[in-house]
Amino acid sequence: MSVPLKSFLLSYLCTLPLALLSRKILMADSEALSSHAGDPVAVEALLQAVFGIVVDEAIQKGTNASEKVCEWKEPEELKQLLDLELRSQGESQEKILEHCRAVIHYSVKTGHPRFFNQLFSGLDPHALAGRIITESLNTSQYTYEIAPVFVLMEEEVLSKLRALVGWSSGDGIFCPGGSISNMYAVNLARYQRYPDCKQRGLRTLPPLALFTSKECHYSIQKGAAFLGLGTDSVRVVKADERGRMVPEDLERQISMAEAEGAVPFLVSATSGTTVLGAFDPLEAIADVCQRHGLWLHVDAAWGGSVLLSQTHRHLLDGIQRADSVAWNPHKLLAAGLQCSALLLQDTSNLLKRCHGSQASYLFQQDKFYDVELDTGDKVVQCGRRVDCLKLWLMWKAQGSQGLERRIDQAFALARYLVEEMKKREGFELVMEPEFVNVCFWFVPPSLRGKQDSPDYHKRLSKVAPVLKERMVKEGSMMIGYQPHGTRANFFRVVVANPALTCADIDFLLNELERLGQDL
């Protein structure tokens, strides 16, 4: 992390408690304050100390390439180091601060430039500032009454995201993760086809069928189970060698489901699959959906942010024809967990009709303002955290152009990684990537040239787990691995952290060579 960035965060974090507590200090004689918060000066000192620890451990050390990604400990040892026991008597402020530092110290630093493990990484200071404000205000985004700023802000952010999809109008909501966004889409599609099911339940429904690629996110299967459709209702469509849905097989699967007496109602395409980073051919899939009258949902939780790039947005050509889109700015845009949007082309208030229950104690219709601003009845939750501020504040600071550069840089660094691999012995690509998922095998010296050996793939499959253990225990970096179909375990490097440089990519390759030289 650059010095100006550290200075920004340090000054912001350390001055924030003063602003938040100024009103409390003025109320020092208040019985409520003294009974709940104790001495306001002590409260202020505690929070300033905590924020100082955050800056030191999570921000400065946590984003410094010379520090460890994680300080690995075995579970039983970690339990002792953290002193997790909850006791009858409270502890001193000194002990509390020790706990705070230990919690951060032994946690994985996902903002570290050598954390390649998940589809999220990096630390954006403005998004972090937004998260701090959100947590400090501690409000729920269900009515304009208690969250006026955030109700208006959420609609502005959702409108901007919809415009990038290609819609001039529509609806949407921020959800607690992309999996829930996908489940909402399935529920909305079912309700649109069979609105009676909201009242009468599953007994009013014929056997239903939804369609998705074998490379889809597992939340589609989970959603079918959770919503009572059953996992058997999910028809798995073939994918090509690059992991993209095959539209011809989708057509075949729809005809097969109809022949078996099921009613097709939804197709879930994927823009940016979890492992290979594949983008389904949305135009062709939309054509199929149009012919059969099916709801088209696009799970763009991972790949949606590519829409900000004029250079690469062609990967999502056809997304404007979708009925719903899931998009997680907390991934490639580094907005911070969680920031997951469900976007709808619908303008008929489908979200509210599907999920609303008109709770009279919360959504009174005789309020003194426009009750359409009470958005809480659109969702199945009651309490709902504010997830729009971190994205809004980051967007304000970066502008669309700054966010576009972030996307383009990720693509460029992924290409750099691929080209550098090709120069080195022992690195074998699973395939040429079209996104920022770079999948490859590291073939150690003992296996090079042994591809024809009968046990080659079995031995190769053991390499990634061993290297993963070594890198994690040393704390040098973190990379995910997985098997895939008939493919032996391979690494998936996610090139997403905005702070990444070519030097970090070089380190990754050098470190794998160092850790695997004796295998």
C-alpha cells in the first residue's frame, strides 16, 4: 500500500471516533450514557486505540507484501492463543486491546497483494471508509424513516448498475451475497409464472424445470432445494471445452423436460464461472429463452464488473436481454464484503408483490412521506444492512473511468502471468484464460517428462495440496486449487487485487518454484 493511502486511512480512522463521540461527550451527565457506555473519555480512548490497531495490523501490515498473508496456527493452538472463553467477569481495557490485536494478527489478510485464493481481494480505502460509517450508524435499510440517506443512495447506485447492463428502467435490491441474489431470481421467476404459489404454496404448482450449465455456481442447486423445487428440478446443460453453456443442448434439455411433463420456467446463465472464468453466450441463450417464454437470469456475480470496461464488456454481449442479473461489486471492484446486487428489468413492482407482507408496525401506509420509499417489503429479510455506501463512496472517488482502469489492469496482469508462465519450465496452463482466472498445473521436477506414466495424473493431483500447505504455513501467499471433471488438482490464481503489480506476479511464480523444487 502506498504512503498516501496509508496516511489517508490513518487520518480518517483516527479522527472518526472524535466526530462520532462528540455528541456523547456533551451528554456526559446523561444517566443513559453512564449506565450503558461508562466514561465517555474512556470510550473515546478505547475506540481510538482500536482504530490504531486496525491501521497497524489490518491495513499497514495486512497490505504490505513483505508481511505474511496469514500467521497459520493449528486449531487447538489458536484456541489457546485467542483465549476464546467467555467469563462471568469483564476484562480490562488492556486485555480487550490485546484481543483485538490478536484477532487481526491471526486472521487471513485478504487485502494482501499475495492473496489469490478467492474471487475477492484487495482493500479500497474509500470503500473501507464507507463500511466504517455504515457500521457506526448501525441502521437498517428497510424504511426511509430510519435510513433516508441510504434509501435514496441505494436507488441511485442500482440505477447506475442497471444502466451498465443496458436498461433505462427497472428495479433491484442489495442482497446478502450472490447466492441469495440467485435464489431471489428463481423465486421471482416462479412467482411471475404462478403468482398463486405465494398464498397456496407448492401444492398449486406442476413439476417445474430450470436450466443451468454444469459450470454454474452451486447456489442454483441450493436455491432449488431451499425454495422447495428440489434439486431434481435443475436440468444441467452441457458446457463446451472452455466451460461455456452450449445453447443447442439447452434447447434439447428444454424439449426433454417438456416431454417428461415438467414446465420449464427459468434459465440461469453465468458470466464469469467460478473456476474457469467462462462467459456463457448470452445472445444465443436469450434467443432460446425468447422462443420458449422463459425467464433469463444471468449470474454475473463474478463477471458483472467487466461491464465497466469498454475493452472487455463484449464478454457480456446480450446481458441487456436478461430479466434479472446478479452482480457482486465486492469481488472484482474490491468494494468490500458484502456488496451484492440483484438487478431486474421489471417495472411492475414484482419484488414487492412477490415478497411483501405489509407488516403494519413497519410499513404503515399513512406515513407523512412517500411510502414507496420504504423498500424493506421487497425482500424476505426484515433487518437489512446498508451495502450501497461503500460502493457509492468508492465510485465517487474513483469515477467510472477509475473503476474501468481497475478492470483493465486486472486483465493486463492476468495476461502478464500467462506469458511469464510460458517462459518457465514446470508451468502448464489448463487453458488460455479469457478472464482473470488463471488455471494451471505446477509440474515439479520429478514429474516433468513423465506425462505418459500410468500414475502421472494421480501423482500430479497431490502436488497442489502439498504446495498449498507449504505456502499457507509459511504465510508467503495463498492460492486456491481444485479438481475439475477429469482434470487433476490445479491452481486457480485470481488476479483481482487493485494493488497487484508485476513484481507480485513474479513472486508468485518464483515462490511456487521454490516450494516445489523437492517434489
